[in-house]
Amino acid sequence: MRILIQPIGDLEEDLIFSLERGLADRFNAQISILAPTTLDMSCFNPMRYQFNSTCLLRKLKPVWITLGVTDRDIYADRMNFVFGEAELNGNRAIVSIYRLRSMDSRVTEERLIKEAVHEIGHVLGLKHCRNRSCVMSFSNSLAEVDIKGSYFCASCASKIRAYLKE
Ligand SMILES: [Zn+2]
Ligand SMILES: [Zn+2]
């Protein structure tokens, strides 16, 4: 398996490198960081001052697992905002760092890893998990992000065992 990290816009290199390490630590995958792309303004909603996550997702090339990372605020239909979005059993996922930031850069890095692992879990076919400590539990607030773990529970892990580090 290959995971391509696609920075969208200006993102701190340290954050992207820590994400790469976090993914390498969990997935049995070859991970590459692509050259940053610019934000596609056709995905910007001036009424909301946010980018549509589905629109940004569809701008990504559907190869291997491609994870877009943006520093801009993103939303999906019927949601005020989202931390990320993914194609279930597809190729593409996107995460936003915008609402994950903390004064403590390690906390920011940990949150980004959790949300990225979560969205990649969806790409691999996992749905939301009721286990609140599992990375696949749904989170729509920072408190929920901080409470959950950054790893898959035994049940989720058993479904995607081939893609995980032993
Ligand atoms: Zn989810
Ligand atoms: Zn789980």
C-alpha cells in the first residue's frame, strides 16, 4: 500500500513530517509527501468563508491513498465544519488543521494524526466505531478528538489487518 500526503496551501513542514511519522508508525505502507498544491478557489464559499471539503477532495488525484492536508476551514453539506472527509472504500481523504490547532505544537500534531488515521480508516472501508477510545469513533469537537486514541481498536484493526503494522 502507498499513502501520498498532499499538502494543499501553506503548511508547516514540521507538521507534515510528524504526520508522515505518525502514519508510518501505524500503517504498513510506503508514504510519500507530494509537492504542495494551491487551494482551488472554485471550492471556496464566500458566503461561509470556508472551503467545501467534498470539492477539495474531488480535486485530489484518485491514486493509491491520497490524503490532502489543508490549513483552511472546511465544511460539508449540513455540517458547520468538518475536521476531514473521506471516500469510503475509495482512494481519497482530506483533513484540515484549521480547527485542530493548540498552543502546544505536540497536541496539534497528535490531533492531526488522529484525524488523518481516522479518514484513512474510512478509505480502507471502516465505518464509525462505538468504542470511544478507538480512532474510528466519530468526533465533532476538540474534546472528542482529545479523548479518543490514535490507534484502531481490536475490532477495527481486525478488519484492516493487512494494512497495519504488526
Ligand atoms: Zn469519520
Ligand atoms: Zn474501533
